[in-house]
Amino acid sequence: MTPAAPPAADAADAHRASIPALTLAALGVVFGDIGTSPLYALKEGMSPGHGIPITEASVFGVLSLIVWTLTLVVSVKYAIIVMRADNHGEGGMLSIMSLASKGLPQDSRRRLAVITLCLVGASLFYGDSVVTPAISVISAVEGLEVISPALHPYVVPIALGILFLLFFAQKLGTGLVGRFFGPVTILWFGSLALVGIYQIARNPGVLAALSPTYAIGFIVSDPVKSFILLGSVFLAVTGVEALYADMGHFGKKPIRLAWFIAVFPALVLNYFGQGALLIADPAAVQNPFFLAVPAWARIPMILLATAATVIASQATISGAFSLTAQAMKLGYTPRMRVTYTSATEKGQVYVPFINWALFVFVVILVLVFRTSSNMAAAYGIAVAGTMVVTSIMVCIVAVRVWRWPPWAYVPMMVVLLMVDTGFLSSNLLKIPDGGWFPAVLGVCIYLLLVTWKQGRALVARRLAEDALPLVPFIESIAISPPHRAMGTAVFMTTTPNILPHALLHNLKHNQVLHEQVVLLTIRTEEVPRVPESRRVDVELLDAGFVQVIAHMGYQENADIEALLKRCEMRGLHVEPMLTSYFLSRENVIPTDLAGMALWREHLFVWMYKNGARASDFFRIPANRVVELGTQVEI
């Protein structure tokens, strides 16, 4: 007997019951980075290097700037506005790129501008993925210097040891560590709030800085120093992009609840507690976070801060893996070996090359800059650049998708861009002191992305010049049939209705065709996931040929055998043990033909040769794969 469907009310209760669990999980994954900002944000904001004396007026001004930056950037821009721009529930740079470019012609300048901006934002994210683990972990370990200055020589070695263990553990998957994220992060935010309340109780007057008048007065009193200071104030919102990027994992409501109920209050309380301490003891500016903690609790707080920074770093590293996997499917990076670390969560992936490349850059950053204060100069540019791109994209979405009238989107555009460009301009002043590091890294990654995309287009163009149309070939087969072998041959091709080069080479050298020939094209759509009803298109052609076009979202993982099994209900039957997969392997040769600059062609060839095999990427059984080579000049 088939059980009855649960009443609608029960389903709603089950959904409500999941909200607390999702909110708890979001605390660690989404807010890990911004939640560890109190370790260094106010310390850098009140740094003597800015030439601002530590007085009650200056502390009030900086605190007011921080709290209203959190309010405008996180609460208003991201939690209320940007999170509306969901692409089938998903967020992130690639999702908003799909929304903003929807309906634009493939070759239009506007579409190219949208894609270029989003690629810039994605490139800068990798810079953030390097700086975040370095500054977060080392700022936590620096708490040892508060206990004893003699421990200073051990800060860098300990930080490097923790970072090595963090990157080494990535192959185990985020699920193993993730189960501890929520409880540790609750303890972390609770401790932030308690430390803040402890110090505020000693000087309740510091709460007056909640008024925006102190921020405005501070800026008006010294515009030049205030502008320079914005780069340090901005450290309070680094990691804010995670609210949008991780929206698909947790949903809008849990993220918003976690921010407004737990994270925002805890951060404000802690910043104001540090401010109260600085007013009472300006010398505490050397490390106001740990000095605000009672002496008996500092060692536990150092351990808790280290755990919290590992969680913050984990979230950023996992984001780099996910972004890389999506970029591969959209054709912006070569295929790389991807390990799926969870049998139930498709989004949990591990990309070994990206993991160890990030680790190398993180180690270089730590060894070169050595302290969180020095790294603060490198932090911010990548995040600020990404935020500017997000603001531009959300304004485009408001016009093209939401259809807002000018009186609604123009003020939003002006305010968002004014705030974000202000922070970006201030962070640009850091370039000589270390800001060049993520900027150069971002430029290099952008160059790799566009070189790969353009190089693949050149290869496809050269192959198309010598290609044969499919229908006339099938007609010729019917007139003069070759020998037909038993079983099925699957030829993967990027262009339907064009004969794959691997098929031509196989017929030329082996003088044989299989009884059933499947021409398989996988198209990655600019949506996170494709409904099952639109997964495969099957067209049965003459002479045993079958055209299959499979549609995948950029957050989905292609499994060729599973895709072919789905085709059975469309009239295609494939016997796995009698099926062979034929793949083309191009030997690309740089030339002086019209295309890219010669040095970029050499760069593309290097990337191509070091990419993973298609058989590994699409999880095709290795013992049933036949690769046929062809030479291509670009």
C-alpha cells in the first residue's frame, strides 16, 4: 500500500525545523571570515601609522565608521539587496553573471562586458583565498605575544604548521571538519559578545558611538586621514561576499537570521568593547582584541581564535575549489583532477592542484610579510574589487531582470558604487606596501582564464574548418557501408551535426564502424542545475547513428554512464560491457596565424598539456576509452 503524502502543514513544520540547523551551519561556513575580523580590524584602524592620536573622539569616530560600514555594506547591500539576485536559489559571481547576461546576444558587447567584469571578480576571489588563511591564522597565533613577548619568534613557525595541517586535511573533505563548525562558531561569537560586554560595562559611554554623527564628524574633521583610514575600516567587512556565494547551500532565511540575530550583535559588542579598552588604556593598541580578554582567559581565547580562523580559512579554500569546478564546466579553465569528498553533497569537492597552489602562495605571503599588520596592507584590494563588480552586476540585474524603474535603481546604484569605490580607492593606497600581491595574482589568474577560453575557441575554429557535416556522411555510409562491429561506440564532440575527428580517424585507420554510434555533446548551461526533464535530448538518425545532447548546470557533475542510462526512455539502449568511448586528443601547435599573441598561444599549449584527461573528468571507465590524436595549428 502506498503511504499517503504528508499534510502540507507537516511539510511546512519540517521545513521550519530545518531552519535552526541551517542557521547553525551558516554561522561557521558563511560568517567564519567576517567573524574573525575583530582580531585585526580595530587594531589596524587605530594604528599609530595613520597619524591619528588615540583619544575618545578618534575612538568614537572609528567605531562609528565600523558599525555603519557593517550596517550599510553587510546588512543593507548584501543581506537585503544582493541576496535577492538568486539564480534558481544559487548565488556567487557566476550566478550573477548568468542573470546579468540573460537574453543578451552571444557576441554582443554588453554580454562581453558583463562576462569580463565577472571574470575580474572571480580572479580577485583567488587573491582573497590566499590572503584570508594567512592573515586569519597568524593574527590568532599572535595572541601568544600578549602572554609573553619572548614567544614572538615562534609565531611564524606555528602559523605555518597550522596552515600546512589545514591544507593537508583538505583531501579528507569539508564534511569531517564541518560537523564541528557550528558548535565552535557559536562558542566563538558568544565569547566575542561576552568580552565586549565585559569591557563596555567599564565604560558604557562608548555606546554613544552608535550614532552616525561621530563617523560623519570624524570624516569632516580630517578628510585626508579619514580616506586613508577607510582601507583599515574595510577589514571589518572582509568575507562579506560569502553571504551571497553560499546562498545556495543554506538559503536566504538562515543566512539572514544568523547575521541579524547572532553575528552582527556579537561583532558590534566586541568592537565597542575593544574601543572602551582603548579609551581607558591607549597602550592596548598593540593588540586590543586579546588585551580586552581577562588575563585568566587569554590562553583559551587563543586556542578558540585559532580554531575560528581555521574555520574561516576552510570556508575560503572550499570556495576556491567550488569556483574552479564551476569555471571548468563553463570552459574557463583546463580540466583538473577533481575529487568528490562526499557521497551525498555534490558541492563538496577537492581540487588537488588548486589546494597546493594556494598553499604555496600562502606560505610565500607569511614568510614575506610575517605579521598580521604587514598583511593588512595586502588585504582588502581583492575583496573591494569583487564588491565593486557585485554592485555593478546587481544594478544590471535590477534594470534587466527585476525591471525596476529609474527612480528605484538610480539611487541604489549611486549609493552602492559610492561606498564601494570609496573603499576600493582607499585600498589602492596599500599597493606599495603589499596590496600589489593579490592584485598581481588576480591579473595573472584573469589572464589564464581568458587565454584558455580564447585558445579553446581557436582550436574549435581550426577543427571546424576541416570538419565534415554529419548528415551527408550518414547518407554516404548508407550507399557504401563499411564493416560494422558489434556494440556501441560513443564519440564525444563539442559541435552537434559535425562529424567528430575521432570518428574519421577511427574509420580511416581501422576501416570499421560500430553497429550503434552515439555522438554525445555535453553542454554546460549558465544555470546552477538543469531539471531532469531537460537533461538529455536524443535524436535517432539513420545508419545506427544517435545524436545525444546532455545539458548540465555549472554546479552539477557529469557522469557519462549515468547520462546514457537516462537515454533508455528516449529510445537509446546501451549495453555497458559492449560500449567503447572514443575521444579526440589534439596536439596543439602555436603558429603566427591570426589569433592570439604567440606568447599567449604558448601559454595555452602549456595549460592544455597539463590539463586532466577527459576520461578522468567525465568519469569514463579507463579500460573502455580509446584516444585518437589530431594535430591542430593555432
